[in-house]
Amino acid sequence: MSLLVEAGLRRVLSEPASSNSPPTELPPLPSWNGGRELVDISNRDSLYKVMEEE
């Protein structure tokens, strides 16, 4: 499998870059509100307490 991947990478990387086509715009990355933190990870005792609850 690794030989197949290596051969594919070599083929793609050996091709010259197409300078005729304009660069494509990437869509914006998704974002969301994940809520607030549930525990202060710098407080080891609080962190272990939350980890033991689950």
C-alpha cells in the first residue's frame, strides 16, 4: 500500500503547476459556539474530579 501511495505522490508532485488557471478561492471554515468551558484545566483537582464523573 505504501508503494502505491508513494508512486501516486511522486506522479502528482512531478507534474508542473498549471499557471494558466487562476487560484481558486477556498470556502470559509465553519465556526460554531461550543459553549463555555466546564472545568479549568489548570486546576488539576477539578480536572480529575470531572474525569472521574464520566
